[in-house]
Amino acid sequence: MSQPNGDTCAFGHAAEDGHCPGITKREWFAGMALQGIKLKANEEKFSVEDAEPFAAQVALLAYTIADAMLQQREKENKAHA
């Protein structure tokens, strides 16, 4: 899912062709969310059988949080414009 400004570079500038040579803001926000999710997950015990479905749920949650952060950021930018 693409969000406003979610495809722009988190650091630096896009190349001339528009490609972001690093990570996007969406990927950055998802990675930051993942740190918090991982801290919570360390409190739980998981078996090997749980690993794949758990990883898929964590990835979905991280990007859902990133999308929400981008949407809120866009609302705040519009409010201050």
C-alpha cells in the first residue's frame, strides 16, 4: 500500500530516475516499529512451528504502523500548511 510521501527517500535524495537508492520513509517507519514489536516479542516464548506465521504477522503489523504514521504525518502537514 502506498501512502503520501511513503515512497520518498528517508535519507538524502532520489536519483535522477526517481529511484530511492536507500530506504523509503515507509520502510524506515516500519523498521522503527519493528524495534518496539521485537521488544514485546522478547517477553513471549515461541516454538519453531510458530516462527513463520509469527514473522508474517509481525511484518504486517510493522507496515500497518508505518502506514498509520505516514497518514498522521500527512494530516499534521496539512493542518500546519
